[in-house]
Amino acid sequence: MVIGEVEVIATEKKRKGKRKQMEDKRIKRKMVKTDAAHAQSMELLELNTMECDRYGVSDRTATLFASAVLQDIGIVHESEASHVVDRNKIRRQRKKL
């Protein structure tokens, strides 16, 4: 007994749209800041932390070194302060290593 017919094309379009939405949600969740300045500062932070650990430099001094280097490179300046390194960033990076 057939009550109604299945619209194959409409069903496929609906499924495709739903898959697209799910993929977009998945990508948004995984999205991380990957701009060049952020990537450079995180790499610099990791190297800085490793060297400071090697020579027994405190978190506070490591922060001063990292901030000075980022200012010299031009990543951190008066109008852009989102990449500033603080003592807690150094501490968290040391725990990762």
C-alpha cells in the first residue's frame, strides 16, 4: 500500500543541506586563531619558555624578554595589545613542556 511518493531529488537536497550545516558547525568549533602574528608569538613563547627553563630564569623575567622581543618585531604595539605576554602565559607554557 502506497500512501505517498518519495521525492528523491528534494530528499537528497535536504540531506545535502543538513550535511553542509553539520560540517560548518564542526569547522566553527575547531576554528582557532591562525593569523601569522599569533602563530609567531606562540612559537616564540614556546622557544622562550624552553630557554628560560634551561637557564633557570623566572616567569617574570621571561615575560619581560618575550614582551620586548614582540615589541621589537612589531607584533605588539600601542594600538594592538592582544598578543601581550603575561606571567601566566609563561607558566602555562612551562606546564605543557
